[in-house]
Amino acid sequence: MMSKQPGREARAEAVVLLLLLPLFSSAAALTTDGLALLALKSAVSVDPTGALASWLDSDASPCSWTGITCRLDRVVALSLPDRALAGYLPSELSLLSALESLALPGNRLSGPIPAALAALGGLAELDLSRNNLSGPIPPELGQLTSLAHLDLSSNILSGLLPPAIATLPHLSGVLNLSCNLLSGPIPAAFGDIPVDVSLDLRQNNLSGEIPQVGPLLSQGPTAFAENPGLCGFPLKNPCTTPRQDPKIPQPNPNISLNPSDATPRPIDAEKRRRSASTIPILAGVVLASIASILLLQWHFRRRSAAGEGKASKIEIGSSPGYGSSAVGGSRAEERREGHASEIYAAVDEGFGMELEELLRASAYVVGKSRSGIVYKVVVNRGASAVAVRRLSEADDDDDPGAGAGDEWRRRRAFESEAITIGRAKHPNVVRLLAYYYAPDERLLIYDYIPNGTLHAALHGGPQNPTASTLPWATRLNILQGVARGLAYLHEFSPRKHAHGDITSSKILLDDDFRSHISGYGLARLVSSGSHQKLAHSASKKLAVPRAGTGYLAPEARGPGASSASSTQRGDVFAFGVVALEVVTGRPADADLEAWVRGAFKEERPLSEVVDPALLHEVHAKREVLAVFHVALGCTEADPELRPRMRTVAESLDRIGATR
């Protein structure tokens, strides 16, 4: 039976080719791939940019056509993004048997997704986002065993989520089905997607409880946002127990409906005897349960009192010349003995430090902010150090009104955000190594970057009050690294996260003055716990890290704009201010951007604007001017006029390449 299948496919392909040949009578020499592509050209009714003008049936091969990539004379990629093509997807695309990438985002294609695409066994990328495709998602797409990236977002697809697409064996990049009209529950099979896959189901009509399994718990609430019918973690709206519909009681055949019949039947008497004997039993069970609860409460109070009296067994030691503090203390020892909600997990494969080693190590305070205190921790003499950020007590105090379910939700929200932070891996982003969570303690463990902050390098600080002047080449390299790192943070996740707190104090420098962005995800991480507490205490004010006033974009200033800076456009503005800070050598106060813009408008000499320490580097004048122009573009008052960070990074790289 199985041996006949290839023959059927071959006959079907031959039939399709016979149907296509009359349409392209002059294409007799064209390959099968070329004929399949001409079927797509025929299905396109509007081609405003002329993208398909080079697709000629007189060519012997389609490999020179626009948007086509070939290998060994076979079409392996079809890519025509943002060409405003209108039409439909023909099933003849399934004849491109060597196709590995089909990318047609940003067009106006309509109609259904052909189920015949399931025949493309080698397809690794399918991107049909931002079109007008309709109908259900074909379950047959689950047969694309090589598929790693699937993006069907921003269409008008409807129907249920097919479980098969969640079990694709090689899925490793993106599964984006957002901004459609998909309905129904999330299948439990979606809990089997790999942890490193970014799932996005936003803006649909999905309903029911999010399955509390597997990677779904680490996706974060953004992946499920704007589905009014969805409930359960990681969303903030819990699922309510459905109320049972009242039932009409059925008549009991053993009860006489004749009022003159006053003699109770035998079965009625038996029921009364059973009810009378059941009441004392139930009362005894209730009393026993209450006694057990009281006993347990007394027991835990004794343990708690005993724990508070213990000497501190787990602490981070002190060293002369530095501030020090206990990161663990007796509370951490008690948590290990008495709390199951404690978790310590490494997000970097090469990190093997045990929790006990970390908490007993020598630590030195190297930084403080609203979000908490940062320690340098060295386990053994001569060993490499790590940085430990202890989140502020103001954000971590337990809510006395919160129950076990709320504590579980806080822990899962913290884990979800920490895992997201750990996925960010770039040479210019500080790497998260591990995290620790307990009901009264939250720690983030990072690589230690030894040379302080950019702010201290420019303006001096407690650790380097006599900081040497940074030469221009070093300053430009620092800005280029920050731009690349920030562009990566904006793009590595399909959820388009923002940093939200870019300042010169958040940019760390290593011994070679390479820049490393710190604090990524911290605003979301702190607010995840705070939002959970707001469900019980509406009077508590949400405290999240906020950039200094000079770094805040205009739309983020003033009352009612507390979260406006947490946008990618806000990050671009903050980076522009950092660039002005680097070039002028002035602190980033609220007037820096306006002062520089006014100086250029008045055509003042460059010597009045640039850092005096750079005036002797005459050869750098052109590069300094170029950086000024990039920074002023980043700090436009209108967010829509600011470039994206990828464009900024490329502009700065071109400046360095002109030497």
C-alpha cells in the first residue's frame, strides 16, 4: 500500500504540469520549479512594484528571477516581502519540492492557505504574515517536519488552533499566530513546544484556561494578551469555577402525591434513619479538621519563632573598604527547610555554582538603584567573580493577605521573566547566569563586568573619582557596542521588548572598554511581582525602575505617563541622550538635548559644544559631527521620526568604517 503512494504523487504532479503547459505554451524549456512559480504569477492580480516583471516564461531557469534563490538549479527560497502583491496562493507552489524558505510577508494576498503546502518536506521557514489570508489554519501543516519558523500573524485566519503545528519536531524559532480571528481553547499539545520557541497568540478570540503545562508557563503574559476569553497564569485574570445550571428536581416515585396518604413508606423511614446517623459523623469530621488546622498553625509558629532565633548561617561576608550586607541570612536557611516555593535555577549551561557557595561567598556592594543592590561576589580566592542583584525589599515584601495560589503565581511570573532575560545573549548585553526566588528574596546572578559604568568613566564616581579621559576612538566604540546590543534586544524576541531604562549608568565597561548593557528586563521583572500584589492591595503604588529625567522621551514625561518610556522609541531617545552625553562630556540633565539642539540651530562653534577633552583630536572632527547628527535624530520630539535602533547601529558602524 505504501509503495503506491509515490506513484500517485508523480501522477498528480504530471496532471498539474499538463494543466499548466497550455497556460505557458512558450515555457516548454522551463523547469518544473519555473512552471510552479509562473502559476503564482498568474494568481497575482496586482503587482504595483513590478516584482514579478522579470518572471518570464521564455527563460530556461527561474534562478535569476526577483526574489528567487537557487542551489544546484533548484529553487530553495522564495522571498518577496512588502511588495503589496494582491491575489491568492496557488496550490501549485507545492511543486517546489526543494523549497526551504517561503516568505511573502507584507503583501495583500487573500483566500485560504493551501493545504497542499504540506508536500514541501524540506520547508524550514514559512512566513505569510501581514496579508489578508482567511479560513482555518490547515492541520496538514503539521506534516512539515523540517519547519523551524512559522509566522502567520496579522491575517484574518479563523477556526481552531490545530494541535499538529505545536508538535513540529524541528520548531526552534518563532510560532507566531497573533492578530487573527482564531477561536476556541489552546490545545494541550501547545505545552510540548520547545522552551526556546517564542510563542505569540495575541489578539485572537481564544478562550478557556491556558494549559498549565510545559513551556506555556514560561512564555509570559504578552504571548496571550488581548484574548478576552482566556484566563489563568501567566495572565492576571484567574479562571472562575463555572456555576452549575440549576436542574429541575425529578419527582421521587417513593413519595406519595396523595395528601390523604399520611403513612410513610418503608424506604422513607430508612432514609430518615440514615440522615439521623450521618449528622453526628459529619460533625465529628468537621471538628477533627478544625483541630488539625489549629495544631498545624501552632506547629509552624513554633518553627518560625525558632528560626528567627537562630544565628545567621548563610551570609555574604564583608571586606574592609566596601559596604557589605547579608544576602541570605537565617531566612534562606529556613526557606530551604520549610518552603517549597523556593527555586534556584541556572539559565546558562556553563554556570555551575551551587546556591550554598553563592550565599556563603564574600560580597562587596558595587551599586545601588531603585530596583535594589548589586554585589560583586567571589567564591574562592582567584576565582572569577559574578554580580548578584538583590531586588529591592520594597518590591519583595510579602503581602499578608496573599494566599498560596498568589505566591505560586508570583513565582511563576518571576520565573517567566527571568527565563526571557536569560534568552538574551549578545556580546554587548550583560549575560544572566542564574536566578533565585523565595517568598522574601529575589536574586539575579550575572557575569561580572569589572571596569565600572560609562557614567563613572565620563564624570567620575566613588570607585574612580579621578577617571582618565576617554579618547574619541574608545567613546565611538562604546556607542557602537551599545547600539548593536540595544538593536539586538529590540529584535531578538518577536514580542519586541524594550529595555525601558537606558542610561549611562546602565552601560558597563570591561577591561578593554567594551560596552555591556545591564538592567534588561528589570522593569518587567519587578513589575511582575508588584502587579500580582495589586490584586490584593489596590493602595500599593507600583514601583518600577525609571530612567533619569534627562533620558526620558517627551511622551514619557508628565503625569499619567509612567510606562511610556518602556517602548522601543523611548529607548532610541534615551540612547540619543547617552550619545550626547558621550560627545559633550556633560551629565544628562533635563536640558542637555535642548541645549545641544539650540547650539546647532544657532551655528555655534563645535568647540563650545564638544567635550573639551576631545578638542586636541582634530582628526576626529568629522566623526564627532556625524555622531551629533545621529544623536539629534534619535532625540526627535515626535517618536515616529526617530529611527529604529538597527538603523542607528548601522549608521554608527559606517562612521567607524571611514577611518
